[in-house]
Amino acid sequence: MLTRFAPSPTGYLHLGHVVNAIYVWGIARARAGDVLLRIEDHDRIRSRPEFEAAILEDLEWLGFATSPRYRQSDQDEVYLRALAALRHTHHVYACDCSRKDIGGERYPGRCRDRHLAETPGRGLRVVMAPGIERFVDGRLGPQEQSPADQCGDLLLRDRDGHWSYQFAVTVDDYRDQVTHVIRGADLLSSTGRQMRLARMLGRAEPPEFLHHPILLNASGEKLSKSSGDSGVRELRAAGVSAEEVIGRAAHAAGLIDRACLMAASDVGTLFD
Ligand code: GLU
């Protein structure tokens, strides 16, 4: 069993990440599996080395293992090779649509048959054929998603030349032979398209998926990277211990009845 912890270095670690870490390391420990740490810096505009360094330092302080690890921006050939393979079997095409041209979440296919040259400033998409993807989520049970209706032809590389989240993550999870993807329920709608893309890339068996509850702030929004009082840095600076931070996160996620002290090495007991 291999799972992964995949932070984007676009901000500091907060309690929401700690909840994800508890699930990832907790389930891995309970099942004698391993955790791979992947720095998801596919978006080179928003990613910063100082956030990466801070994330690694906070994880170590919390007691979660920070190796083995790699960063996406060091793996360009891996994505280029996957793209080359995909071209053999599927229609990959250049797209010059702006967000405004697209209008919503679903790409309507405007550039599919335009045969645009692949020049800088244009994105790359792959045709998503109709069809339902089915999987049994480890917490939410049976799911059905239709990528062609949800997102249309999938973006592989954006107009700035960055690999898209969907493409990079799918290539990584396949290449690394990740068996269990454990992440927040805010990413649930990405799963069908990632399963589909993995199969298009040649992956015979999809990984298993578990989507856990995510923490919300007082106004009911997802915690942001700058959410002051839930930031691990801020809690550390205020003298809160690592065991207390983990206990608070486990409590906030509903994994324990009362906030108590919990060491990173004990999170497996939550999932026995
Ligand atoms: N990098 C993503 C994030 O920080 C997680 C992606 C994933 O687990 O698939 O939200």
C-alpha cells in the first residue's frame, strides 16, 4: 500500500493540511503502507521555494516523515514522455481559449477541430470521450462521474506552459504506482477524470480513493493558506505543541470526541 501527501507550495501549512496528514499517515500506518511526499509545484507562478521550505519544516516539526519526496518541477521529462504516449492513442490539440471564451467549468470543445499550431501562449487539451467512471470511495461509498459532461476535453498544459493539476497528478500517481489516494472531499469531482486519464495513459487498475471531510472556517469557507489562527506557523509561534496541533486537527475533523494531545507516531490508532 502506497499513498501520498501532496501539498502545493503556494502558502503555509494550516490545520486543513494537518487533517489531511492525519488521514494519509494514519491510514498508511494502520495498513503497514508507505507515504510518498510530493511537492505539487506544477503552477510555477503561484509556487514559492520559501513556502516549500516552510511546509517541510512544519511537517518535520509535527513529526510526519518528509522523505521519500520529490517535486513536480524536477520531473519535466516524465510529463513530456506521458504527453508523447498520449498523442499516439488520443486526440491532443492546441487551444487558444481564454477563461472568458470557456465561460464555465466545462470546456465546450471550441478548438477541437481547429488544428491550431502548438505555439507558446496556447494550451493543450485531450479529447474526453463520453462515458461514466464508477468507483467506491473509501468513506463516501459508490460514486459515478461523467468527465465529458463535467469538464469536457481535459486541459493538459495551460497557456503559460504549466502542466495542469489534473495531468500532473494523474501521471505522478500512475508512475509512482500509488495504490491509495487520500485527500479532501473538495477534490472529489476530479476523481472520475483522473481515473479516465490514467486509463488513457495505460494504467490498468485505478488506485483506490478516499475523500475525507475538509475543515471550514467560521463563515463556512475552506481554510485558506493565509488563515491566520489555523496556520501551523502561527500556532507554533504562540507556543502550542505539535501534539496539541495534531489533537486539535483530529478533533476539528471529527476523528476524536475531545481535543487531546496526539503524537504524529500515534495517528494510525485512529484508523485501526
Ligand atoms: N496539491 C493538492 C492540494 O494541495 C492536492 C492534490 C491531490 O491530493 O490530488 O490541494
